[in-house]
Amino acid sequence: MNKKLEIIQLLKKNGVKTTPQRLAIITFLENNLIHPSAEQIYETLKKDFPTMSLATIYNTLDKLNEIKKVIKINFSGDNKVHYDYNTHFHYHFLCNICNNIYDITPKEKPEMLGAINDGHHIEETHTYFKGICKSCFTKRKGGKNEHK
């Protein structure tokens, strides 16, 4: 079963109506793996759904986060919450120049998670990196990517 159908079933199971607006939000997340904010989603979808409110988007995103189908991401220095449709284990990289957010998937899940467990049940980790992405780094160096 694909993720979108799984989400629809989980929403129905939790008593949440799958309105055209909610389906549009899910489709947007599925097709735009850019770690959008609620405001970015709203600005894109309001053309097709002029009566949809920002509250509908926040409520839908909160429900998707509650059922573990999106991840909320907060970066220090950024007052916006971003949402990630990719719920598999990975890190995030925020470019300080273009503000794009990239997924970084490690080759292995870090062993430290087991080492720090101490009987606790770890449900989430929030690790991110900040720096300059490859594209901005290359532009900054005048087209030469000296970093390898």
C-alpha cells in the first residue's frame, strides 16, 4: 500500500474526514519534498482552494505528525516549523545561504542510539547540520568546488 492511501486510512480510523483540502495538503507534501512550512503550503494551495484557511493546514499537519506520517522540524534561528514527508531515519542539512533543506541519509543508523538508551524508549532524534550546500559553495568559489 502506498503512503498516501495509508494516511487516508489512518485519518479515517482516527475520525478525521478526508476533505479535498486535506487530500491536497497530503498530495502537496508527497510531490514537494522541500520541507515546506505551513505558510508555503497555504500560499501554493490557496489558488485552488480560496476558502481554505491556514488553520486547516496547521490542523492537518498536526494530525499527520500525530499519526507519525510527517516530521516537524525546527531549526535554531528560524521561527518557522517545517514539515518532512520522509519519515525514515535521516538527518537534515540547512544551507545558510539559500535556506534550502536537504535530507542526509547515513549509510547506517548510528550505534550511539543504542548506547544512550539506558532503558529509555527513544522515539525520535532531531539532528541537523548547518552550513553551505554544494551549489552555493560552488557559486561562492567562482565556479570551482575546492571542497571534496
